[in-house]
Amino acid sequence: MEQYQPPDRTSWLTHDGSDTDVVVTSRVRLARNVAGIPFVSRCVPTDLRGVMELAEQSLLRESIAPGMTWVPLHQLSQLDRQVLVERHLISGQHAKGELPRAVAISNPDESLSVMVNEEDHLRIQIIRPGLALQDAFKRIDAVDDDIESRIDYAYHPQFGYLTACPTNVGTGIRLSVMLHLPGLKLANEIEKVRRAAQAMSLAVRGIYGEGSEASGDMYQISNQTTLGKSEHDLLDQFENQIIPQVIEYERVARRSLLEKRRVFLEDHVYRALGVLRNARLLKADEALALISHVRLGVALGLIEDVPVRTLNELILVSQPGHLQRTIGREMDQAERRIQRASLVRERLAPARPNGA
Amino acid sequence: MPKCDMCDNEATVHEVIVRNGQRIERHLCEDHAKEAGVFTSQSFSAAGQVVKKVVMSQSGLAEQAQSSRSSCPDCGLSFAEFRQDGLLGCAKCYQAFADKLVSLLRRAHDGGDHHVGKVPKRAGTCFAKQERLTALRKQLKECVDLEQYEKAASIRDEIAEIESAPAERLHRSDSGEPAPSHRSSEEGEGD
Ligand SMILES: [Zn+2]
Ligand SMILES: [Zn+2]
């Protein structure tokens, strides 16, 4: 059985980036298919293996990224697959099934990942901490060119890059920005964001993508239009219009809470930290919601002894897959709640004065 | 099993040629098709087996025939199947269902129905050639319909000239292994 050992230093957990008080990560994804082979849903195993071989040869090269790791998912344990989903390196759909499929990941930063034989033959992704779409796009564009020097893509002059689902055809690009919006949530103004996004044909989703509820006040904004709008127009719309606007809404909401409802806000933040530092049982959703409030407290300077990086790590480690991986064995839900609480207590323990 | 016009082997290549408004059908085995210089298009589905293809050469009627067909000539997906799970079966599906897809694409993409943005370097140049061919084939059909055979002949010469220009890469793989190829630049395909 293959294994995936997540690296300790994952770049997108670092919190070094711009606007990280509100923006958690920026992601760019490209959907691509190999010319001359049917799309994945119409592939027989021979086709799938052919794509795997081609992808492995094309992706495991220094010019793509140093330290590319090839992970054959169909040979991976369910737990390891779940860990990859929680790290946003593969989709939930990609984790399922036993047909030949893989993900290639740049190690140790995990900033580049390529899903092989998901809905499309290739789904290339770059993930960066903070607001960094332009930077992520430049990188993915170069990776795309490099792959295309080895693989002929399915392309049509009218429809662009051809994808299995017509909703991705054209540029095949998806920009996704993960935003932490606790201020707007507390102020009951999330609807305002949804409306602004909808007016621009953008989707607002929860932390784990399609259909998922926003937990821990994390929201993903992504484009839905891929045909008839260039990559650069889309980037411009995101980086110069919609995202700065949402960041500004959130900051105004936070400032207003601080000025007008300070005690309410402080109670929220310190109560959350208190629960995390003392609870003996923690559900995953509950942990996320509390971590979100602590994160808000850190961003507003109310809490000074908790680094944001620790909070980002706790969000991951609270997920069922990571939790079981950290403890080193499979656990049922009841046991996970106990272990989650103890892990969170340990990592958030206040720094003790010298000699204590 | 249909037999080859030239021998007793199974015919895997079916050719339809329209000459001076007359329809001529030919059924050939792989070897005789090669000998006759008929280009076949192959795909790698069905466990590496070579899938039989209908090749409509030169006349440029392929496009019209395809769009009226209810299933994709390359992968066999029907439009009804596509409606069920929302996934197309292969690149050729876009051509086969182009008419029906356009309105769906406009709805999904805020009115967009034409690609704007990045063009892959190699496939991009291939398609410039392909677009020229598509335009010429359309003209050819119009000429045949209007019985302007002299003009049609000169268009056909031009098509032949473009088509015989050396291909950038090898487009065929007879071993059945999924070597990727530009479908687009395979001659006689009419896309
Ligand atoms: Zn024969
Ligand atoms: Zn098809």
C-alpha cells in the first residue's frame, strides 16, 4: 500500500502573503485533456493507464517543479486519501474509486498539484497563502506551457480547451480565493457578499468546495465563467474589483464591531479561546467555529500569544483524516472528539513563564 | 461483417466520396485503405482496439452529417446520455453536438460562446490550418450544390495542397497504445 507523508512545511499554511488578515489562500486551477483519448468518464482502463504514463513522464521533471512526488491514489489507503482532500490537494470525487488515478505534488511546499484522471485527464492547481492570484497564475501558466511541450491538449478554436463538462470549457481556468469573514458573519452581512459575487457571475461556497456549508466563517469565491472571458480579464476582475471590495467590507465590519460592540466582540473572542484551551470533547465543526473567533481576535490584536500559523495548522489537524494521521491510528467519532480536544489544548497552551 | 471491396478481409474503413455531385462508397480493409491512400482516424478506446471509422474524404460533408447525428461518431455518446450526467465523452463531442451545445454554453458562461484567451502553442497553429480547410470545404460544397464544377475543382486542388503539407508530428499509432495525437490535423476528418 502506497503512503503519502505530508511535509511539515507547507507553503500555504505559512501566512506570509498580502491581506492575510482576511485572505487565507489563493488558488488557480486549469482543466486540461489529452488530445486523441476520450474524456475520463468514457475511458477504458487501458486509456486511463495511458494517461497515467503520459502524465507521470511529463510531470516528474525538474523543470515542472523540484521534488515532484507521484502518488497513485487507487493504491492509497482511504485515510491517506482523506488527508489529501483535507489539504485541498485532491477533490472528494478524486479520492473515490479504484480506477487508475493519481496526483503529482510538489514537495515539500505542496504549492503545485496535478490531479490525473479526475473529471478531466489533468487538473493543474497552484495554491498560495494570502491574496496572490497574479503570482499563482504566472506560475501555473509556465507549468501549463511546460506540460504542453510534452502533451498535446484537446483544443478547439471556437470552444478553447476542451473539458469533459461544458461548464469548464474555454480557458479551463478556475480562480478561488478562500476568505475568512467572521466580521461580516457576526454583523449578519454575508448576504451582501453573496449578492455582489452573484452580480459578477461568481460562486460563493464553503471551505471544502461545492455544496459544502461555510464552516469556521471560511468562504471561497470562485468564477463560473470560462468561455468568452480571457484569463487576464478574470484575474483583473478578481484582484482589482471583487476581492478588494470584500476585504474592505470585512475590515469595516471588524472595525465597527471593535468600536461599537467591543464587549460583545471581546466576549466572543476570549470565550472561544477559553473553550479551546479547556474543552475535553470537541466536534470538528465546533473546533472550526471557535478557531475562527480566535483568529479574528489575533487579527484585531486582542490576542497576542497565538500565532496565526498555529491556527491554520489547527484547522487542518481538526479534520478527521489529519487527526487520525497525527494520532497514528483509526478512531471512531467519539474517540476523535476526545483526541481533538486534547490536541488543541496542547497546541494552544499559554506560554509559561520561565522555570514553570 | 462487411467485406473489403478488394479482398476477403473485414472492411474497417468506409469511405464516401462525392464527385461531381455523385456519391461513391468504398469499403476497404486496413491494408487496402493504406494502399488507396485513404486516411483513417483511429481512437484508443475499447481496450486498445482500433475503432472503426467512417471516413468521408474531400467532400467536406462530414460536418453536416455529424451535426445531424444524435450520437458522437468518435465515442458513441448520445446527446441524451450527455443530458443525464452533464459530461461529454470526448473532444469530438463538441463538434458532433455543436448546435445543441451553443445555447447551453451561453447560459453557463454569461453569454459566452467563443473562446477568448490562451491558445496552446502547437494545437493553435494546427487549428489555423484547420480553420482554413473548414472554410474551403464549405465553399466546395456550395460550388457542388450550384454545379460550378470548375471552381469546385480548383478549391479541391487547394484543399489537397494544404492537406499534403507535411504534418508536424506523427498522428497515428497502430500499436493501439494511447499515444496522444492531434485529431484535428488528421486529414479527411472534416472537423
Ligand atoms: Zn482488402
Ligand atoms: Zn465523443
